[in-house]
Amino acid sequence: MDKLIIRGGEPLLGTVHISGAKNAALPCMAAALLTDEPVILENIPQVRDIQTTRNLLAAMGAEVELGYGRAHHRTTIHCKNLASPEASYELVKTMRASTLVLGPLVARCGRARVSLPGGCAIGSRPIDLHIKGLEQLGAKITQDHGYVEATADRLKGAEIVFDKITVTGTEDLLMAATLAEGETILQNAAREPEVADLAALLNKMGAKIEGAGTATIRIKGVSKLKGAKHRVIPDRIEAGTFLIAGAMTGGDLNIAGCDPAHLGAILGKLKEVGVKTKSTADSVRVMGDNPFIAADMSTEEYPGFPTDMQAQFMALATQAEGASVITENIFENRFMHAQELVRMGANIKIEGRRAVVRGKTPLSAAAVLASDLRASASLVLAALVADGETIIDRVYHIDRGYENIEEKLRAVGAQIKRIGEMFPKKAAPARA
Ligand code: UD1
């Protein structure tokens, strides 16, 4: 298993280029299941979850082609014949977002069999809302041997009100509804930019969707979708992570190729903490040359502060003067990075869904364990300002969602290297 070794203390200076959004790329890849024509996707990040999705689609009979050289961020997916509309436990256990194939498969093939994701490091993460919504669209659902099986002759449009806002649940039902007979209205839908990006692709494929990016999405079902070409949006979580890295290290970093319009809550919170930023249409410059002040933060659905940035914000809070109260509203068990940050010298107390971080505390290097994707990012951030050499184990978590993180950090001045084990073990299930 690879480890990252980081020597702290270097300010990050220069420009870092943001990759395509993993969480937009995953549903866009699943959308290719809805047509027998090729779908060409650009700006696909080269991360582990994308590789898992390629394997998942290929196992169903899709032809998945990768671009080479300068086009290595392009993926062409051609689902001409779907021999086996199934997602096995082996694939779903490593990436919960595999459940995104459920809706498109039942809509296109009339049948889908997908492993239930089970528990996960950051909480229970059920898929009951995906299942309930598909039932409302007329699918018959059964569950046995850890699998959910959905069948339908043709799905029928319906009005679906989500009990709780769910990002992949909205995406799953949005995809399913494109091929349903009649109109579907999704109420209390997720408003994340990744949902709007998926709808943009689906509309290029011939779907009739209005309102994606708002809480009410209207979909007029069509009988067939066609191929399309689409460039996925930049990764707002990667951009936010580098913004905090620039700030914490007292650097001067230009975050290029991002969409500041998607970073509103993050930029607002950084301003409250005292971090100076300057945005253009597609970049943000962060200047971390002043002291930070503690600020409370609660995670919320978009456009609120993203849960996927909570761990990174906690790392920043350790370097702010005063007490920051961080409330995690989306997942019940998403503070596992806190105990590792404490081992590096942070003062953090957890009470249920609340973490109280008291700063500023100097951080000192230690051997730490990454527990999930975004938790590992917070440990990298802490290591960048810690005194000495931090060793981060289980970095396969970070490889699921950050493209070339060590190359990108090294290019702007971080002292970071990756070491592999001589006798690599099989990666354990990882979800975030
Ligand atoms: C997506 C993101 C993930 C992010 C999360 C919240 C992808 C691939 N992943 O995950 O990075 O952290 O949104 O912004 O886009 N819930 C239910 N029943 C369901 C579905 C969800 O109770 O059927 C609950 C979950 O347990 C959680 C909350 O709803 O408490 C939100 O989860 P959801 O938005 O579904 O997260 P994901 O789509 O899995």
C-alpha cells in the first residue's frame, strides 16, 4: 500500500490546474448506459473511482475507450449491447456511487441487478430513496442475497418528492426518467452543480429536462436517446482543497481552470476566516499571508458548505485563533480525521455531530492513517504545515478522488513523495 511522505513548512507558490469533477464524471459515465450510440466525455479525471466505473461498464458489455497522450482525459463509452445489466458486490463495495447504474439500466434494459452498498466509513448511507423513487416510476423491486433487482417493461413518469436531499439519488432518478413514458417531476431534488452538469449531457443526448440545478426538475420522457459529446465541469472540491492548502502554507497560489461560481460557500467561509482570495471567471488566487480567525461552519446541501470540504476546513481551523464549531449535518460519522489531527497536535473535541476546534496549535509530524477520501486530504493539509516529516498511510483513499495530488503539490513547492510497499496488500474496501 502506498504512503505519502510530506515535510511541512514550504509555502505553496505558483499555479495549480484543476481536474474535471469526479462527482460529475461518474453520473455522466453512467448516462452512457441510456443509449446504444457512443458518448464522448472530456475532462475526465484520471482517478481510481473513474477506473472502477470503466470496469463496471465494461463488465456489462460496454466498449470503453480511453484517449491517449494529450487526449488522455477523454473517454468514449459505447453501450451498444448490454449483455449483463448487473453491478457486482466486488465493484460496488469499493465505490458506493456504482448504484448510479441502477436507474439507467432498468430504463434502458428493463432489468437491473445491483449489489447493495452496505455500511461505509462515514455513515450508513442507504439507497432507500433511489429504490422508492424507481418504484414510483413503476419498477418492481426485489431484494435478495445482498442485491437489489429492478424490473419494468417501460417506466412511467411520476411526481417524486424526496424525503431527504440526495445527490446520487437525484441523478439516478433523473437518468431513469429520461426514458420513461410521460412527465416526471422531481421535488426536493439536489441542486449540486454536478446534477446540472449531468442534465446538460442528457439534454445533448436528446432528453427533455428543465430545472436541473434547482429543487424542482421536470423531465419529459422520450423513447430513445442518442450519442453526444460533453466536457465535465471542474472539480470544486479539488479547487477548495488547494485553496486551503495555499492559505494554510502562507503561500500565493493561483487555482486555475476552476469555476468560482461553484465555490461560493467555500470562498465566503474563507473570507470569514481571514483568507484573502481574488477570483476571475475561471480562477481564484489565494494569498495566505495574514493570521486566521476561528469561524463556525455547518455542512449543508448545495449551495451550502459541502460536507466533502469539512475535513479540509477542520485542518484550517487548527491554524485559526479561537474556537471554531464545526457541525456535520450530512453524514453521521464523518469526523474520523479529527483523531489523526489530534495526534499531530490539534485541539479538537467531538460531541455527536459537532467538533470544537481550538487554535491556533502548532502541528508536528506523525505517522497517520487516512480513513476516507476527504479525510486523507485534511491530513495532507495538516502535514504541509507540520514540523517534520509526516507519513500518511492508506493513500489509496486519496487516489480515489484526487488526480496526481503529489505531482500537483510538488510543482508548487511542497516537499512530498510517494513510497510503495515492497509486498503490496490488496486494498481494503474504501468508500466516501
Ligand atoms: C454524493 C457525493 C459525495 C458527497 C455527498 C453529499 C457523488 C458520487 N458522491 O454522495 O461525495 O459527500 O453526495 O454531498 O456524487 N440518504 C438516504 N437514503 C438514500 C440516499 C441518501 O438516507 O437513498 C442519506 C445519506 O445517508 C446521507 C444523505 O442522504 O445522510 C445525503 O447523501 P447523498 O446526497 O445521497 O450522498 P451520495 O449521493 O451518496
